[in-house]
Amino acid sequence: MLAGGRGGGGKGGKFSVEDLYGISKKPKSSSSAGGTTVKRGSRRAQQRSESEMATQILEAAHRLVEKRRLELYLRECAISLTDCEAERSAMIYRNLGKSGLRVSCLGLGTWVTFGSQISDEMAENLMTIAYEAGVNLFDTAEVYASGRSALYTILHLTLYCCYSSPDYTGTPSLYRAETERGLSRKHIIEGLRGSLSRLQLDYVDMVFANRNDVNSPMEEIVRAMTFVINQGMAMYWGTSRWSPMEIMEAYSVARQFNLIPPVCEQAEYHYFKRDKVEVQLPELYHKIGVGAMTWSPLACGLITGKYNEGVPDISRANIKGYHWLKERVNSEEGRKQLAKIKELRLMADRLGCTSAQLAIAWCLRSEGVSSVLLGVSNTDQLMENLGALRMTPQTVAEIDSLLGNKPHSKKESRA
């Protein structure tokens, strides 16, 4: 013990700084080979240096003593210091749906973060900051940045718990063979094996089927997902952009043939897209335990206010392939949304947070949302988003009143 220990130290059983660090109160004399004394100025400098060192060691000792006292107090309260540090980090962990898998309430999505918009160095910085902040949810896919995602070269060095969502879409591509898309058993298994090879991992915790494939029977899809889980390539599987009816069909097939059902649905969710996450998915959560992992909480940057005065030259709306975003901003509906965003900005200022933090906190308050995926392109954006506040019911009601688009469940409609 540093203080109050029995049978050791100075007066009253306490250790002095000199006892702890072996500092002698007597200044050491120094002489040259010929026995001459050190000059007076040199001796003063030495004494000053020793005094500064003693001060630093004394401060360090005080910190150690306080930490030890805190540990003893927490032990009496049956609380560990690790628990306190985890609470201080403010990262919240939730179950993914009704499964036993615990995920951080904020995750890092790669459709922007690890796409072609940023360098590998920036991607590594973002991964490091997110991981140190407690994020254990990283979403990638085999088609993001044409397979050149920096995540492939970084993930195996820094992360032990990741979520891969190979993109089994039916999107046509001149560079992809017919068997390299869709949700056939062949593509699900080969696509996941390819992703694991690039990630240099033995398995991922979660694999998603992105968009349903009308050309593949549901039984084949569920059997293929069950196979990759039984083979140890993944722990769970989920869906992305599936309708509630398609999710229920997958669940029914799994129960009929004793297969593994999906545990999560990835869905777009923000101020202006609410129905699926707030009305449809809660019903699935209570009936079959399917949770929600949401993406685009800032509506492609619209909610941050960057488009309030038009489309900036350096923005996603001016990137090739995002012409739809530019059209959306300039549309009549887009202008109405921008007007509401300006009012929400005033509310954020009043609460002492940014528009982005307010929007992310608003997404997290929804029932059944296990995690919100962030898409960032620099460290400032990431640090801002990680600082999202916890939202009170009063703030939620105020936002709903301002937006005027709160959806109603069937039960509420009948009432």
C-alpha cells in the first residue's frame, strides 16, 4: 500500500516520497578528477533540477495514492475501476435484436468511411479512434470501393469483433459475372469466403444479405446462411433492405426446416424516413426477435445543414453516382426538409450540441434499434458523431412536433 500500510514507511506507517522513490534529501556532491569542486552556478542548476524532479515524483505519488484509495472504496461498494472507466467512456452496448450478441450503439459503416473518398491513412485513423472509443461494430462489403477498401488491410490488426455484410445485390455490373451477384447458395458461400480471405479473418460475427433476390428461393437463401454459420464462417446472419414480409418468410422457412433465422435487419433511418423502423420493425422485434441496425442517420449529410445554402463543390452530392442526392436537395420536398433542418439547428444550439449529434441521439432512442451506423470521412466528423447525447422524452416530443411526420402503428390508428 502507498499509505496507511502496517509495518512500513515513515511516521504513522506512511511512506514518504523519499522512501517510495529512493530520493535522498542530501544533495550529491560532485567533483572532477582533480578533486576540484563544481562551480556555484552549476551546483544551483543541479539543485533546481533535483527539486523539479522531486516535485514531479511527488505529484505522481499523490495520483497513485488517490487511485489506490479509489480502488479500495470501489471494492467496498462491489464496483470495479474498469466498470467506472467503461461508464465514463459513455459508449452504450445493446443486444443485437433478441440474440445474445452485444454491440456498441454506434458502429462505423464503410459505404463512405472506407470508400474511394478518403486515403488509407485516414481510414486507419478513423478505425483507431472508433475502436478506442468503444466501437466494436464495423460494417464492410465485398463491393465497397471495388474491393480495395482500406478496411481489408487494417481490420485484422486492430479488431477481434467485426461484422461483414457482403453485398449480395442484384445490381448489374459489367465487371461481375452472373454467378457473382444475387443470393444463390454459390454466391453466398463464395462471396463470404472471398471477404474472409481479404480481411484475413477466420470468421465474422455477422453476415448480411443485402436486398432480397427474387431469382433465389427463400429456402436456398436460409439454408446457405445456416451452412456458413455451421461451418464457422459467421456467428449470426441478418438482412438488409428486406421488407417485413420477406423477413417473416425467412423466419418461417427457418422454423419449418429447423434452420437458423435472421436476427437483424439493416434499414435506413433518419428524421425523414421513419415508417419501417418505428412501425414495422418493432412488430418483428416483439414477434420473432429481429432487431434493427440503422444507417444514414444524417440523410447523406442533409441533416448537418451543409446543403442549406446550396450544394457545395466539395460534397457527396457532387460525387459521380450521387446525382440523385443533388436532385433531392433541389426538389420541392428537399426545400421543405431544409427548412425544418434549420429549425432543428436552433434546437441543437439550445441543447448545447450539434445538429449531427442531435440527429444520431434521436435515432438511438427508438425501440428495437441496436446500433446506428455512422458514415464519416474525417476524424472531426467521427469525434463529433461519437459525442451524441442521450435524449429526454421532452426533446423527442419537441422534435416530433417540429417534424410533423410521426408514423402511427396499426393499433394507434384503430384507436
